[in-house]
Amino acid sequence: MIKTKNKLLLITTPFSKLTTVPGTYSQVLDELTKRFAVDVHTTAYPGDSFETARKLSGDYDVICACGGDGTLNEVVRGVYLSGANTPIGVIPCGTGNIFAASSGISRVPFEAARALVKGFDNPQKFDLGRMGENYFVFVASFGYFTQAVNVTPRESKHALGSLAYVLEGIKDIRTLKAYDLSFNADGVTHSGSYIFGSVTNSTQVCGLMQLDPKVVSFGDGMFEVMLIKMPQNLSDLAQCVKQLSTMQYDRRNIDFFKASSITVTRADSTPWSLDGDPANFEGIARIENIPRAISIIR
């Protein structure tokens, strides 16, 4: 008797490595078809990944995001809002692929596909973040270094981590922009002038720095929050670099804490980014952790 294959929908973009790097498409499909009956959907417009995942999640055993972190965000939102609770596969074929690096998914596409086949029977629950009416899979961040992820060269990612590398290269603190913000995190208030901040469910922050894997749990209902304060002088800046490299944070320079619910108020306009894409909020923004909301195969 021939066993019926599980159904998998592969959602990709015209610009992903799946279609632009010769041989990748056949390698990935060769692995996936060992277990799955595969349909491929190539997006035609912005938001197509989200709409397709939301509409078709109930028709498949796996919805697979094949692209970068932006594609993953759309697929996750679509699956979650569909209510189908369909497991999500990840084949990194974008530029950043920060989620894959953080969660232990190979950034070699055919290796990720092979792991998806092997891990299908044991998906892992992940928390999901919500900021206002928007959702994020692994990070909400603000400040100069949120944009720096796009311009920091790969070779700079040495032992200090890229964020520390960028900080170390600053010779005049007047080039830094601070944001006056107040964070009410599970009833505890943190206020100050911050040059960078992140709310994460990840061991990597914006692809620029590492968090200790021992303190990060993907399904514990808690975010890891890091807020880097405006240094008063170059000595303060040097302390920030040291603390980022050792992951030992001093509240005089860096606020680091866990929280499940955060209310952010600000005195000025602050540009936020959710999973690498810009997001705008006015006045008060509420960030909530939705515990174990999605299932990821890895």
C-alpha cells in the first residue's frame, strides 16, 4: 500500500535564492518531495505571502516560508490569524535570515529542507509578539543600530558582535541620537534616553549582537528586553562595548530584563522596526507576548 504524502505549501518570492541561485530550486524540492506533496506559490505583490498563508493554511499540513525574515513574518502572521495552527517550515533564502541563525536552522537551503523533513513530526512551540495591531516573530527594535544591520559588513562580525563593533568605531558621541522613552514592563518602569532598544524572542538582536542562549527560551511567554542608554562620554561608550561582549550588563549603561507585557510612552518620534521592516506608532504603544502561539519545524 502506497502511503499518502503530507501536503506542503512552499511560499517564496521572485527574488529569493530559491529562484535566483542556480541549482537551489531542484536541491530543495528533491529533499521536500521525499516526504511531502509540494505546491509552490511565488508571490506577485507585497502582502501576497500573508494573504496566501491566511487563506490556505487549513488546506495543508505545512506552510513553508522560503525567503528572508520579511517573508517569514508574513507567513507567520497569515497562519496565526487563520486560526488553523498549521506547522510552519523555514527555508532561509533571503539576505538577513536572522530568525534562522537564532533558532538553529541551517542557512543552506537544501540542509534546511532536509531538517524540515526530519523534524515534521516534532514541531516546536514559539511565542509571537504583538505591537499595537502588528505582529513580530523575533524582534521589535528602535534606534540607530536598527538600521545599521543593513550596512554592517559581514567581516565585522567578530568576537565582540557587530553592534559592539559599530559602537567601538564611534569617536564622537554627538553623532548618536537618543530617544526619551518610558517602558512599563510587567508593572516595573524603566525610563531614560536610549540610543538603541530591542524586545526579542531570539538569541540574535537585529543580526548585530548575541544574547546568551541560556537566558533565551522561545516558548516561555517572556521577551528579553535590552535598552542601551545614551553614553555621557567615550568612557561610557567603552563600558557599553565591554558589557555587550561579555553579556554582563550594568544598569548605568544598559537595561536588560525580561517581560511579557510592555507599554511604551515617548516624548518624541521614535522609528521602530518589526522583524526588520519599519513600523510607526504614535503616543503609547503596547507590546504583548502571545505564549506558544505558533509551531515551527526546525
